[in-house]
Amino acid sequence: HVNSRLLPSNKVSTIKADVLVNSAVACTLNAQIRVDNVKPKAFRLKTTKTSRGNMLTFRSNEPLRIWLAAPHHQYGTYSRKHSGRTTLKFPHTVTSGTLRLVDRAGNTTRIKVTWK
């Protein structure tokens, strides 16, 4: 079991594993892993009101799963398979909420958004 939080992000780390046979070290294996401990980011976050509903637009630096938790309601999971521009539409009744961004490694970012 490796605690990946202790390893540097986006850099190759070498780990060593000892294979035990009858409580004695039989051999040693080396492996290289790269971990992602960086929280996802939303750039150019913009909220707009249109005749069709409230729009939320932003750019992301990696693939994401997206939720918007509004008072008394949570708006589903939106999967973004690639990084880039994302535009989401919500009903006019949604005037504020918390945007939750989760990347493949499970790192989470929460951002408060409001429509005025």
C-alpha cells in the first residue's frame, strides 16, 4: 500500500517492493509511478442569464465530472471526457449554488457560483 499523497505530483517516483517468503525477503522489485495530486481548475468561469435558462461556461485543465449543488436540489453528473470549454444550462430557478469538479484521481474542487 502506497500513500500517494506523500509523492510529488506529475513527476516519476520510484518505489521499492520487497517480496517476502516465510518472513524473509526473497527478492526486491522496483517500479516507477506518476501520481496526480493536483486539484482540477476552472478558468474563465462565467455565468450568464439567457431566455432559455442560466448558463455556466468555463474551461478546464483536465477531464472532469461536474455537479452543481443548488439550494434544495443537486443537478446531475456531467462528464467532460477532454479538457477544454464546457457550457452547462440550468433552469431560471437556480440562482446560486456550489460547483463541484472531480478529476479521474478523485481530487475535488468546490466553487461558489451565483447568477445576478
